[in-house]
Amino acid sequence: MKTAVSLPDPLFAEAEQFAHARGLSRSELYARALTWYLQTHRAQAITAALNAVYEDEESALDSGLQAAQAQVLGPEEW
């Protein structure tokens, strides 16, 4: 997909230098940057959703489970 975007001149120049120094085309640089940005925000949205689900839940580990884990792992790993 071909598209046009407007960038401030200093940002464009820095991106051009960055891409050139790494042997990337402008399109590859922008695609990688956008992919990273979207993945980061997707992960943040998932974390926020999980936080909302569990905000009213007790966060303490069940004492029986805690004892079982301690027994399996041993004191040096717990």
C-alpha cells in the first residue's frame, strides 16, 4: 500500500540518516517503526484490560498453594 504522510523536517532528516546508516529503505524503516508502535500499544491495552478484570480480586497467593510451591522449589529458590 502506498501512502503519503507529513513529517516535520528535522524528524524526516533524522529518519533518513538512521535508515541509511542501517541499510534500510525509508519504507522498511517506517514499517518497522509502525509495527513496533502498534505491538507496544496492543500489549499495553491487554495489560490494562487484565488490570481492570483483576482490580477487585484478592492478589494474595493462597496459603496452601504457597506452601506447596515452597516445598517443591526449596528455600533457595523460593
